Amino acid sequence: MRALVMIAWMLPIVVSGTIFKWMLQSDSGIINYGLESIGLIHQPIQWLTDPHLALWGIIIANVWIGIPFNMSLLLAGLQGISPSLYEAALVDGANSLRRFWHITLPLIRATSLIVLMLGFIYTLNVFDLVYVLTGGGPVNSTEVLPLYAYRIAFGQFDLGTGAAVATLMLLLLLVVSAIYLFFTQREESYA
């Protein structure tokens, strides 16, 4: 089962993007077909051609691609918790909600912070998925910073502005990483 779940993460992004482009087509996509079959919609949704919905289509594909990696990290964090802690809490009379709240969440906090930071970094740097699904359109509604930097630098041959956008992205990611390091060092000082 784990191998099947990891397929989404192991496929090249271009392949996943192409699959989602087929699935999200308004006329022959399987998602619209499924929604129409169960009666949730009466006409096809323009997932990738409507400026208000195109970004949601990319978000759906990005989440599907990112879930296997994030779940494997969280699973590793959960497997690192000693079962004796749960047994002791059970003997003390803690119900499942209290065990989750007072044992599981505090002990996977560091892993959760890593997952959040890596997810933010990956999401900010998504280029290939957006390029394959929409190319930044319709009407630039899905143009993300990496695609914008690419268009400016290699489409308009303004390498200075493209490099400036990429540098701003780097600075933003450095700030996020510094915040992450601050929280992890604070956690270690309390432990």
C-alpha cells in the first residue's frame, strides 16, 4: 500500500501535470464526468480555463503530488513515539483524545514543522506543474513567482528583473527558514 501511495510522488512532475490536465478537461475530463455521474454538477466545470478556478485545479494537483512525501515524514515521526507512553497514559485513564492531544501532538511537533517548512518551500517554487497545466493562464491567473521570473528573464530577455524576482524568492525562503530555526531552537531549549 505504501508503494502505491508513493507513486504520486515518484512520477515526474510533467507526467503528473499531464495526467491532471487530462483529468481536469472540461469536456472529457474524468473529474467532471464523475461529478456529473453522481449528480453534484449539471454542466462541466471549466477547471483550467476559468480564471477563478484555474488556480484551484493547480492546488488540487499540487496537493496530490505532495501528500505522499508529507505523509511518509509524518509516519516516520509517529513511528518514533514509544508505545509505552500510550500504555502508561491508558493505565492512567486517558482517553484517545487526551492521548492524542498530550502525547502524539507534542512528540510530532518537530516533524510537523519540518513538513510545513518543506511544503512551503516546495509550493513557492512550483514551476513545472503550473507550466504544464496552464502556462500561467488564463489571463495570468495562475502565474506564480517562478513562472513570472522565467517569463521576464527568458521570454522578454530582461535577465536583471528575472534575477531580481528569483533573489526576492530566495530572501523570502531564507526568512521562512530562519523562523523555522528559531522555533526549533526554542523547542530544544525547553526540552
